[in-house]
Amino acid sequence: MSLETRKIEFVQEFLNLQSEDIVSRLEKILRKEKKTSEKILEPMTIAEFNERIDKSESDFKNNRFKSSSELLAKYE
């Protein structure tokens, strides 16, 4: 199912909602997700990027990481 189709179906279901509480909760979720996505899209400087690489390499050398199997087990 395409993203456009999913959005249309979501809007149709949203328009049929009768609960003000559900509408309020969905509004809060939407606002929170928009703020989060805006933060994610902020570009980082080359210096910030290099700092992040250095920290990641240091974490790996000092065994401060989780394997993919550990992460997957957390969500099963």
C-alpha cells in the first residue's frame, strides 16, 4: 500500500472519529512527531560529525555497545 493511500485511509478514519479524547491524543502525537522530525533534519557541522565518529569508535573500543541480536531480543 502506498504512502498516499495510507494517508487517505487515515484521514477518512480520523474524520469518522466521535471521541474528542482520541482526537486530542492524536493531535498531541502529531505535534510531538513533527518536533522530533524537525530536530532530526537539522544538519550537523563537520566538526559535530567528526566528534560523533570519534565517540562511536571510542565506545566500540571500550565495549560500550549492543549487538544487533541484543537489540532485536529487547523488542521481541
